[in-house]
Amino acid sequence: MTRSFDANVISQIIGKNVWAAVANRLNVFLIDPAGLFAFEWRGPGNFEGHWAATSDSAIKCVRAGREALRLMFAEYGAEQIWGATPIANEVARRFNTLCGMQSLGIVEMPDRGPAEIFVKRM
């Protein structure tokens, strides 16, 4: 797994232009054959996590997700990683749990509707 600053590659995987996010060096983008793991800096030690699978192997994706979280805590100064996953996205919610994130419950997101909040702390 490697950190990437290649906005073209990252934008292609995500399916939208993320140049501004990649240009912000406080954000961390980790690429692995199983997926892309994006961590947006939200304050000292606090990152919002996102992921996009590039493998159809659930086992490879979960292993890569766990490694991405480990690297964030060990090498990139994360103390807390969190995310808001839409209730309708059951696969992503299960992935978060398998990677070791804990649910804090369901909230109504003004711009996205109901979402489950997941967190992993150091």
C-alpha cells in the first residue's frame, strides 16, 4: 500500500475530480490493488475516511482496509478516523465493521439522509 499524490489516478478511481483534495497535503490517499482509501484531514489527528474497492475479493478489500487504518495511526498521525455511511449502503456498513470501526449510531445527515456514523480511535 502506498500514498499517492496522483490526482489523475485518484480521480479516475473515485469517478470525480478530486484535484483540490489531493492538493491539500494534510489529506492522505492510500492505494492498494484492492482499493483506494481516502482520509480527509478534519483537524489535528482527526480524519474522515472514505474508500473505493477496486477488487471484487471481499477478503482482499478488508485486509487492505485494516492495513490502511493501521498506517494512518502509525505513520500519518491519526488519533481518530470517522465516517458517515448511508444506511442504504449495507456493503459499506459491513466493510466498516469488518475493518474494526465501531458504530456510534444512526443520524439524519442534512445533505444525505440517514447515515450510520463509524469511528476508530487510536
